[in-house]
Amino acid sequence: MNKQISILGTGWLGLPLAQAFIDQNYTVKGSTTSISKLDSLQKEGISPFLVSLTESATKGSINAFLEESEILIINVPPGLRRNPDSNFVAKIQNLIPHIENSSIKNVLFISSTSVYADRLDYPVITTESLPDASHNAGKQLIAAELLLQNTISFKTTVLRFAGLFDERRHPATMLSKRKGIKNPLAPVNLIHREDCIHIINRIITTNSWNHIFNASSPNHPAKAAYYGAVCKKMELPIPDYDYDTISKGKIIDASTMEKVLEYKFIKDLISR
């Protein structure tokens, strides 16, 4: 088995993911868009590469980054909140020829459950549910997923994560500062970073390619009740909600992923 992995994007999730694979004696190549981070990646035992996805080309040491690896993990968020006019689909389209011309056999694309729209009836979303996002970011993720899945020179597994959190970075911190928050009665869909890392590891160790997985904690409390409890535990102000507007939401069902990967979640939603 080839024990080398290339991880495109070594930020909040990608860095501890790389460290987890290093602990399993993998050789890990990690990309960053910042020159200043190259040394810090090297100190963590990661072979660092400067790679940037743009709408016109994939820039940097992309070929050396992919060289001799059979697995590529694409862990690059669309970044459309900061730059709503960005074309993420074009960035993935420019990346694909480099993957095709490399030694990569399997691609794991980290996507998001935002590809599914929120509804008034809180539908249960399974991997058989058709993505139906109405907003730009979700639509671009759907298109990017299809580009990778329809490329026959490598196998692609799409992993759609719910909202990510850990003990230091929790959505409650941001919500506690806001007023008039929408959808207070909608179900919560979150997943702890540690579960994300373990799920990615299971996909690779079980050789589970050409799949689509939804990944969210099996618990789905109402938004207002949940974040109120978390903020109380974190000693933060309780968020203010808009109860005048009807709540929309969804319930992300991860049972297919749990069954195929024989995975059991290790973190609950309140983990402080």
C-alpha cells in the first residue's frame, strides 16, 4: 500500500488530519497558500508545498505536490462568504488536469451539507436525497462534486460535512453576539473535528471510493435550545432569536456512512 497522501489545504481541519496520518506512518504532503506557513508545516513533519487554486490556473508546485501520491484529499472551502463573486467551480476545473496527469488514483473531496436546501418540514436528508441548494455556495459545491465524480481517470468519494466545531471553535461563540437569529426551531446539524478526522481515516483505510457520504452527529436538538445550553455552559450571552419568522431546516442522516464505514461517533454536541 502506498503510504503517501497529499492534502490540499492544511488549515483548521487539514493540519490535525495530516498529523493523524503522520502518526500512522504515512508520508504527508500538505499545501498552503501562505509562504509564511511553509516552515511551520515542515516542523510538523509535513512536506510543505505552496499551491493556490485560481479561476485562471492552478498555481505553485502542484505537480510536485501530487507526485508519487495515490490519494489526494481536497480540503479547500469555496470561500464565497468573503468573495461572493469567486468561481470555485473554475478552480476545481483547472485542478483536474493536474490530477489526471499525476499518480493520484483516489480523490476525497471535502464538501458540505449546505448542498441541501432548508425546508419548512425539516426533511430527513440521506445520501439518496438530491442536492437542491438555492444559494451560490451550495450550487458551486454541487457542480464541483460532479466535475470530480465524472472524471474517470481517478475515483472520487464526496464527504459532505455538517457544521464543524471543536472545544475552541464553536458556532455558539459567534451566535452569542448576534440579534434576531433566524430559524430558532430548526434542527442542529454539527460534527466535531475529531469525528471528521476519524471518518476520513476510515474512508482511506477501508478503501471506500466512489461513494457519497453525509456526516453529521446523530443528535439534532432545536437550534435555540441547543445554543442556549452551550452558551450557558461557556458563560456567554444567550443568543437572541427571531421567532416571528417560520423556521426552516433539515435533518442530516449519517446512517449510510456509519453502516458502510462501520463508524460510531465519538463526540457529542456539547463537549466542553
